[in-house]
Amino acid sequence: MASRDLAIGVVCLSQTVVGLMGNVSLLYHYLFLYFTGCRPRSTDLIVEHLIIANFLSLLSRGVPQTMEAFGLTLFLNDIGCKLFFYIHRVGRGVSISTTCLLSVFQVITISPRNSRWGELKEKAPRYTGFAIFLCWVPYMLVNIIFLMYITGKWGNTNSTMKKDLGYCSGVKQNKIVLSLHAALLSIPDMFCVGLMLWASNSMVCVLFRHKQQVQHIHKNDLSPRSSPESRATHSILVLVSMFVSSYMLSCIFQVCIGLSDNPNILLVNISALLNAYFPTACPFILMSRVSREPRLCFAWIKITKSPKLIINM
């Protein structure tokens, strides 16, 4: 095994293990809050689906990519390759759309009630389930394309008609068909990225106005504390910034791979590492956002179980 392949295998393994453990830990946190009777926030369900999407993306891409980097080849047949690629693409797409949805919900949450988004504060939580449904369905449909031209390396397809994608192969297509497929796959992504950028800009504007108001009210306060909504907004802004930057880099590499008839295996590996970057780092950013929730949850449970204490107070 070449030292370069060993290094890529170690990086893939570390990234996959850390990402899976982070997402499982965060999912356990939300399940713990649910089963202890904590009152859920409107964004909790969105975050839970984001965690599931990250988990699917890491599991379906990180595990086979690590095995391939360590020299374990020909371990997936046609059905296995199609299934792994499809799950990865759906997980990646849902990760994009739920991050977008989370940023939009946060804009609605922090907007003043007298703003144009104020009237949506009460309505938005009722449509959370339907919005999440719309996050899954488009990507489950458009990524059916991958079931058509992804094959195993030891399938019956002529080797001259195959494109090496690491642990699997892709059937070569003419440039027109390839461009149409790329455009179809990019439409929901571009829509979500545009909406994320708009939501991020709106959040920055709201936070700036809020900061000016707070500075005006607390002129003599030397150490003003930020609100939970402000801390959550900062976390989501970091999440969106990290996603957009990694997504743009990943797109550049995927375009290079798509346009090449025989892409360099190093290019394929770097693209896989970039694809796994956001699902790996995402749970750790979200953990900083929910670090105070258990204490607030237990306080809420204690109050609800002790109504007499409220009367006495």
C-alpha cells in the first residue's frame, strides 16, 4: 500500500468515526430531552432530521471510501454501489435543505413581531413537518439518476465505458446528457444555497439592529449578556458559512470529476473528504447551541411537577 493511500485512509477513517460519534451523541441528546418530557423547540425536529441526513451521508460514503483507501477493492457489486451512492446523495441533499430550513426558521424566530415576518412566528411551527417532508422528497426523486449509471467495478459493463470513481464506477455519458443531469441535480441545491444566503443576510441585519438597541438601552452596562436567541443565531450563521464554503469547493471538484473521462483518484478522494467535512463538523457546532438546554429542561420539569412552589413564589 502506498504511503499516500495510507494517509488518505487514516484521514477518511478519522473523519468518519468522529463525524458518526458526533452525530450519534447529538441525536442521543435530543432523544434524552424528548423522553424526559422536555418541551421541544420548533427547530428541534429540523435539527434531528439534519443529524439523520449527516449520519446517512457519512455512513454511505465514509465507510466504503475508507475501505477503498486501505486497499479493500471490489467489495461492492452493482446493487451495492447504486444503493450507497443513492443514500449518500439523498443524505447530502437533505443536509443542504434542512440547513436551509433551519436558517429560515431562525430568521422568523429572531424577527420582531411588528416586522413582515412577525405574523409567521405562530404559524411556522405548524408547518415544520410538511417543510421537512419537502426536504426529503425532491432529493429522493432527482437522485434516481444515480441508479442508472453507477455500477460496481466487477460488473458486466465494458471497462472502456466506465469511469473510475474509487470503490465504484460510473458509465460514461456524452457531454449533453451529462450537462442535463448536472443541471437537474443542481436546481434544488442552488435554490437552498440562495435561500441560505438570504436568510444569513437577514439574520445579520436583525442582530445588528438588536445590538444597536441594546447598546442604547444599556449604555452603562459594561458586560451585557447575549440572549439565547442571539447565541443560537450565531451558531447557525457559523453553520451556514461553513456549509456554503465547503459546498462551493466540493462543487468545483465534482465538476472536474464529471468532465473528465478518467478522473485522477486523488481528485476523487479529496472530493470525498470535502463532502464529509460538513456532516463531520456540523454536530459539534450544534452542540454549542444546545449546551444549556438540559438545565432549562430539568428546571421546567421541576416547576411543572411542583405547582405549589409557583403559588408560594
